[in-house]
Amino acid sequence: MSRRPPLVIAADSPEAASARPVRLVPRDTALEGPTGVWAKANGFKGQAGRLLLCADSSGELTEALFGTGETFDPIGVRALAARLPEGLWRLDGLPDGDADLATLAFCLGRYAFDRYTQPAQDDGARLVAPVGVDVDRVLDTARSCDLVREMVDTPAADMGPLQIETLAREIAEESGAEISVIEGEALLEANYPAVHAVGRAAVAARAPRMIEMHWNRSRTDLPLVALVGKGVVFDTGGLNLKAGAGMRFMKKDMGGAAHALGLARMVMRERLSVRLALLVPAVENAVSGDAFRPGDVLSSRKGLSIEIGNTDAEGRLILADALARAGELEPDLTLDFATLTGAARVALGPDLPPLYTDDEALAADVLAASARVGDPVWRMPLWAPYADSLDSDIADLRNDSAAWAQAGSVTAALFLKNFAPGTGAWAHMDIFAWNPRGRPGWPQGSEVQAIRACFDMLAARYPA
């Protein structure tokens, strides 16, 4: 990405004095003088998200008015960042306590995926951070989030299992973590049969692999947090082939892996008081003569046999092996991220990822963090009566739930629960990782979901 630094500068920087103000205006605020006349002429009343540029008699921009509505939402600064003209700006009228989040929102709103296009001819809008904001920390958090979005936006031809491994190695090296990778036929010897089965149909250059990273491994006095991410770099649906429309954006099916890597980077960069284990199964669900089939019975790392009812329900299979491996490490807390089901979108739409956990304290902590940092999640039930929909006549369970249960996101989470670690708490996030509609600050394409909430929860539980 060709973003030109510094996107945000500190309040005591020499050039900060040249910044033009962005005045945050609550709804129905009475504005005086020429600015009030101009606002009235343009119908500006402080409506949420409304931007009005103001100029002097020579046409030179002097300030911008940004409507906050009834209540200021710092995440709304994402839209402001995408709409302001080029130049240096500062936020005036920012409520107490919102400075860090508003500054981060500005950074998130400036994201653009331009790997395959000509770079912009100008530097765009830049921000003077409010006094007290740790600019380096905000920019580093934004970089972790942008890494997730860049990975998801990158086409599968350039973001295969090897590329995910390469990025994981770079993140490990950056923070001094250990990393190991098991690839191809070695997965069978290492007892990752489900990961191998899903990925074996791909060409040798895109062979399946299991990526495992450890940070602070020797610090046995610290609690162990395990992060697991679904890394299906492209999902054809396998022999249950998707229609063309369903395959169009399947480059994003490694979004869980990207989110787990981004969160791992945030944890290590902030040096939280944990041991960290990252587990990413990276595969391509391709079609060839060696593809796994509907009706096959697969073994799994945990020893449970799985009847394949649909090869397009492959993400839960690779997560089964990864979660089983996490359980062997006896973690205090396990979080998994996966672009797992379309049913989650039917239930909650693209902006609101479901959170599944049986741990009440963990649910409360994640939801509280979600509200603090403006990173929405919604708790959904692990409804035990639907577990019967996973029963199989010839195996321990099936990968596609019976039609009578209908609640596909819930039954997928129940499937994963069979493989989740038996120690500590476990939570599953069925993310979408995508904006299906573009709007200022939220361009169509990749989106980062739930990891800022999860990081805030982890930082509260295990401060550096």
C-alpha cells in the first residue's frame, strides 16, 4: 500500500500550527457570523456525518464543519477522513475521552487498497492528533488493522497458503516469536488429517499447511492465550461447487487467518502479559481428482470422525484440527476467527459479527470492550437442542447440519464446540470481513471486525 506517512502527526510537531480546524458541531447548534449564514444557506444543522467546507472571500479554505448529530460517535471520523480535502487538519470540540479512538478512526478511514493501481497524486487529508494521544501507538494499531484488510483484499493468486506463511514469519520475526510450519503430506504424519483433506486438491505450490507461532513461550508464569484463524485462501466449494456469484469474493475466505494474525501482532507489539499461541491452517479448497467428496468420512486430530455432507462446509473442518491442537496447549483463553457461514449474515447482516461463547464472564468482557472501542459484535446462543442436527449414522458427527435446524451459524459454532479446548474459556467469531457497499471511510471490500474489541478485552485482562 502506498500510504504516505505521516498520516497523523503529534500536537507539538512544528507544522501543527498550520492545521485548519474541523469544528465538531452537535445537531441544532446555533452558529454565528458569516459561518452561521453559510451553514444556513447550505442546510447544515449539525446532522450526523454532514460535512461543510468554509472559505474566506478569496476562496481559501478556512475550516470545516462536521455534524455529530445528537451524540458524537468517534468512529464516525472514519467518514470525515475520507472526505476532507488534501491538507493538514485538527479536530476542534472533541469530547473528553474520545481523542484516541477518533484519531484511530481517522487512520482507518484513510485506508485504500491500491496494490494494483497507480498511486494517488496527492497526500490526502492528514491530522494533527489531539494533545495527549500516543501517535505511534495509534499508527501501529492502524497498521495491524490495515494488514488484515490488505490480506483480505489481495486476490487469491497473490495470497495463497505460502503468502500467509510468509506474512506470519515476518510478524514473528518482528516480535521475536517462534514459528513452525507443517506442509503437504507431512500434515498426515503430524496428525492434521482434516487440514490435509481440505487442501490436498490444490497444486503443489499451494499445498495446505499448518502454521503455529509462539511468543513468550518460556514464560510459564503467564496465562496462555490461543488465537485460531481460518485460512481458506480461496473456496470453490470443492466438489459441491459454488455458483459463479458465490465464488466471486471467496478471496476473502482467509479473513479469519488475517484477523488472527492482526490480533497476534497487536498483542505482541503491546507486550501484553500473556504467552501467545497462534494457529492458522492455510488451505485452498480446490477441485481436482484428489478432492475430498460428499459422503467421505474424515478423521480429525481429536479422534472424532466426520461425515462429509457438503464439501463447501470446509472451514469448520480445518478449524477442528486447529482447535484440537490449541487444546493440547491447555490455554487459559482461546479465540477463533472465521468467515464461516452465510447464515451469520442472514441473521445479523454484514456489519455485526456473531460472538459465540458459553463463558459468561468472557461474553461480558468482550461486549463491554466492543462498546468502548466502537467495534461491534453481538452475542448469539450456542443452543444445545440444535446439536442433534450434527448427528451422523456412520460417523461421530457430520459437517453439514440437518435442514430442520436451519440456524446455520449456530450449528457451525456447535460443530466447533466439539473440538474447542477443554481448559479455559473459548469464543468463536463468525466474521464477514467485508463491506458489500462502499461509503466514505468504509470502502467496498475488506473490513476488520471484532479484533479491536478482542484486543481491548485482552489488554484489560492482561495489561502490559
